[in-house]
Amino acid sequence: MPIIQSAKKALRQNIRRRKQNEERKIALKKAIKEFRKLVAAKKKDEAKAALKKVYAIADKTAKTKFIKKNKAARIKSRATKFLNKNLAK
């Protein structure tokens, strides 16, 4: 355990940030998983709504620098491509 005051504060910050990062990671993975499940079930309207959620979460995580901007763009691009490929008909 830290003894110095600044080290104690740094530990508190690290704990809080680790928790936030874990929540962001879980939210992003969960949104993508839900989206892919809806596409696989051929539920077009619900999948489009889930795609918007994937976009929002990807942008938010990139904005907070949890993931890089290009990774967010790649996630969004692949999700859109997946939707178009599987529900084009």
C-alpha cells in the first residue's frame, strides 16, 4: 500500500479508471454481440437499431481514448458490412 499522499491519490484514480475501462469494454463487446445475434436471426429493423447503438458506443469509447479512432471506424465499417452482406436480400 502506498504511504505518500500523492501515491494514495494515484491508486484511487487507477482503481476508478480501471473500473470505467472495464465497463466500457464490456458495453462495446455486448453491443457488438447483440447486433450480430440480431443479424443472424434476420431481424432487420432490430438489427438496424442495434447498429446505431454499436456506432454510439464505438464513438464514445474512441472519444474517451479507450480505443483508437481508427479502431472505432473499423468496428463500425465491419458491422455495416456484416449487416449489408447478411440482410441485403
